Amino acid sequence: MASDSLNEMVRLPLAGLTVLDFSQFLAGPSAALRLADLGARVIKIERPDGGDASRSLYLADLPFDQDSALFHAINRGKQSLTADLKNADDLMRVKALIAQADVLIHNFRPGIMDRLGLGWDDVRAINPRLIYAGVSGYGPDGPWRDRPGQDLLVQSLSGIALLSGDGNGPPVPAGLSITDMMAGAQLVQGILALLVRRGVSGDGGRVDVSLIETAIDLQFEHLAVYLNRGGAMPARSAVGNANLYLAAPYGIYATADGHVALAMAPIDRLGALIGCTEMADFPADRWFAERDAIKAILRDHLKQRTSAHWLAILEPAGIWAAPVLDWPALTADPAFAALDAVQQVRSPDGATLRLTRCPIRVDGQILKNERAAPRLGADSDFIHSELAGAA
């Protein structure tokens, strides 16, 4: 797999491993992407008639190298093999690949891989060392098993959408596909754990995650309180809601020219620093019970001056505060440049696309790969010739 000079400075930990990625959209492909970033060879197994559905899922009508920019963001650095899994010859070639692979990832609904002859028992017979990794929407059993496994629906079903937004407003889902991406991260953890176990025992294994279980795990802090207290759903703050169980001032507040975020801080000290005498009226044992009243006072006081004015007071005093940045402000900040968080990928005809990089550093090195996502079936002939040579 092609890599840039930064990656050549470090031996990537998964170099030499082969991953077969049968998944599409986000959760499964994001897991395979991270394995590719860490050095694995990832082969996407795609339908001949269109491939991964995210190839045509355009955000802001941004195509790149025949496919959506979104597809490249999730599938950069991989190879593509087209196969009709209902065709006996194609299935035979795929099984030959499975015999040589280290990891298989899929996100078909429960039962589909079994019907294709690629279920856990089938592939374990082909390759006992294989790590078999599956993502589903709602797990293998239960009344939700066949619901559509889509991020917004899972956020809504799991209670996440009712954590955000002010108490007098509607549910507010996260603006990112958080359950998809976190399910992919959980799957990577399981895969790596089974690879470690295989290094000891020689045996493969199976790991499964679901979006709904991931969504429940994401809420472990709040659910730990709720499950042990019981009762009704805790109330969202009516002013600047940011956490169900944290007292004032925790939240985001408008200023004269933007917004600032305030985390945990002693109300009396905060009031003294910003010159808000009213906040001295609230003893520490009332900072949660009176959080909306305190936040309303803060809201009205902070909007009188600019964000820079307040931050110049709060940050030197050790108060946990930060400006609320949009993407233009974030990417213009020297701190963003210092992270070297963006990489450039290149298509076969030389076109370039700017994408975020792998967030993991190995042996002190940032991991980048300039290879764009593969065109549909681009590597089929090469992979077939490899199989023929190995036969």
C-alpha cells in the first residue's frame, strides 16, 4: 500500500495483515479505515453494480475522482474488488481470499452473511485464524433486530437526542453520526484484542458490536446515576443546557460578539472575577438546585462584553473556559496548524482532495497516506492474479 514519507519513518503496527471489508456507509468502513491507517492492507469487497452505496452519497454536492468526497474520507488507502456474492464463481474467489485474510468486517443485517455462506461457522472452517467482525444496528436478537440501523434513529431510540437542547425545547440530536463512528471505534478495539489473543493461542475469533449498544455505552456516566436512582428522566437545564447532572455554570453563553463555554467553576469565585455581585447570593449547596437562576444571571451578564474580554479574565485565573469556534476560526488558529491535522490524498489522474488524517501517532510519528479511495473494482484483476499465483 502506498504511503507518504512520514509513514516510511515508522513501521506501522498492522503491516502484513490483510483485512476484507464487506461493509458500507460508515461504521464498518470507518473501522477498516483505522486498520488501514495502522498499516493493514484493506480490500473492499463491493457489488459490481455501484459498489458501496456511499460512493454516490454526496454531501454539499462535492464529488472527487468519480465518487463522493465522503466515500474518499471513509475509504482512503483501500483497494477494491468487485464480487457478486450470489454468483458461485465470485463466491469461490472470495472464499479463497478469506482463507488468506486476517480480518473480515461486515455490517449486513443479522442472518444475511449466513445465507450467503459467509457466516461465522462457514468462514471459521475456511480459516480458523480469522478475526470475524460484525456491526449491526440492534444486535442479533430482540424486537428491534430488523429496524434500520441508521445513526439518527439510534440516537432517538437510545435517549441521546434528549440529552441536548434546553429543557423547554425539543430533542436535539448530535450534529455528527456519533453512534456510527463510535461503533466503528469499538469494533477496532475488539479486533485488536482478538489479534493479540491470536498471537498467544493461534486461534481466530468473532467480535460483534451494534449501534444501539454503542449508544447505551456512550451514556454510561448518566445511565449509572439513573439506573441507581430510578425515577423520571432527569430534567435538562432551561438555560444553557450542556449536562443533565452538572451544576451551574456548566454550559455555553452568548457574549457581545460570539459565545464562550464555561465548565465546572465555583460560582462565588466566578462572580467575583466577572464583577457579577448577584452570584454571591447562592451558597455552594444550591449551585445545582438553582442552576437555571444562576445561568440566567450569567447569560444576561456575559452578553454585555466580548468573548475576548471575558477570556482574558477567566483563563489566567484558572477558570475552565473556551471560545466557541466555527470551522473557519478553528482552521485559522495556529493551534490547528500545529496539529498537522489535514492530509492531502491524490487520485490516479493527479487530482487532490484535503481530508483529515488518522488521529493516532505511532512511535511519535503522525500517520498519513496520500492514496485516495479506490475506484470501483480497480484492484480486481491484480487480486485475481494474486489468487491464481497462490493456487
